[in-house]
Amino acid sequence: MNAKASVAAPAVRRTNKSDIQPRRMDFEFDPSIPRYWFAGDQFKTLLLSALSCTFPEGERFFVRSVRHYQPHITDPQLREEVKGFIGQEAHHGNEHEAFNAFLEERGIPARKVEAFVLKGLKWQSSRMSRERQLAKTCALEHFTAMLAETILEHPEMLEGMDERMLPLWLWHAVEESEHKSVAFDVYQDQVGSYWIRTSEMAKTTVEFLGFTIFHYLQLRSGMDDKRDLRSVARGFNWLLGRPGWLRKLGPAYRSYYRRDFHPAQKDSKALREQGLKKLAKMLNRPELLEKPA
């Protein structure tokens, strides 16, 4: 990615009457970007690559789970926000699909993980109720919102990442924070069960952690160089020791189990505005700050 995106069309074109608007980015990936683009670190690069491999099919699962209930939503504001949610998630899936193709060219076997995720989600969808599918979407949206807002609040989390890669992750973080309440609001409006919501979060937590590790191992096993064990040790310290970014998510994660929980209880508007300004500057695209037409 050349720290730029296509400008053939407006970056933000109004698709609904809410504040949640998809941004068209069309990122391009520079062939000179190294295989280990996150601080030259094998573990960090493959960990984020493993997450990216799940995004295209994961985002489509989210869209399907929300879209199922879309015709039954009567609140006009929520109906518009759902349109924005679907638009943003569709763009996320497309951009990460392109990014995963770049990973494949770098000898990181992203397609293998994508195929596994597709098969796994099909299997789960065939056995889960619609209520459970929406609850899983809410749980995973909470995970992505926590990670996104940590990136926005603590940019040092991505310190050392190739600057040509930063815009992809920054853009994704801004939009995940923007629509963090939508699936939850649909769930509360259409399902509302505290038990289903929290039990599915507990189940999804085990799956999220377990499959992230598994997908990392899938990527690592398909590569042609040696595992850097010192990188793995530094990575676990990065996640659980100092600074311990995963450990720091504990309070936000536990809040999901409160009966009165709502994603909007954390007001992150200022963080998003700051992140969007940084993104516009990095890409030299001031139109990203304009109100959608």
C-alpha cells in the first residue's frame, strides 16, 4: 500500500440518514512492503495477519445476522444505522480480502485460513439459531470495538508498523468504533435475552482466543522460514506482560456481562475524530474529513 487510496469516487458518499457512513478507500498494496511489516516482527505480523484472514467471511457473517432482522426493525433511526453498518462492514470485508491477497504474495498462506473460516462459519450457521448468530455478532463486535478503541487511544500499540500499512488498520478502527452499537441495538430490539447474550459471549471468547492462536499456527506452518521463538516471547509480553495490551482489555471485556451494558456507555467520538484527522493527513486526503454528500 502506497499510503494512499484511490480517489476515483468520493471517499464518503451518503448511503443513509445516520452518522454511520461507509468510506470508500480502495487501498493499494506496495510490492516493496516486507513480509514482516509490523516492526520486522514475525509474531506481531502473523498475529494481525491471522485476524485479517478472518475478517472477510466474518464481516459477511455479521451482515447476514443483522440483515435477517432488518425487515422487522420499526425504529427509523436504527433502520438507517443498520444500512450504515452493512455498508461499512462490506467495505471492510473487501479491503481485507485485497490485503489477504497481498499476504499470500508475501508467502503468508492467508487463503488457507480464509477457506477454513468460511467452512467453519457455514457449519456454525447451520447449527445456530438466528438469535445465537446475532448474539455472536454482538460479542465479536465488542471484541473489535475494544481493539479498535485501544488502537485509537494508544497509537503506540502499533509502534514500528510499516507506515504504508497503518492507514488500513486506522481506518478499520475508526469505523468499528463508529458502528459498535448497531448490532447490539438490533439484538436488544429483536431478541433482548440477557442469558443468550452473555452465554454466547462466554462461548465466543473461548473460540476467539483459541482460533486466533490456531490461525496463527496455520499461517506459520505454511511458511518457508524458521519460527522466531524470541519474537513469540516478545509477543506474549506485548499482549500479557508489559505493556500487556490484551490484559488491559479486561475491564472493558467484563463490562459486557452487566445487565445494563451498552457499547455507547464509552463515548469515543473524540477518539474517532482524532483518528480520522490522522488518517486524512497520512493519506493526504482532506476530503475524508468532509461531511458526506
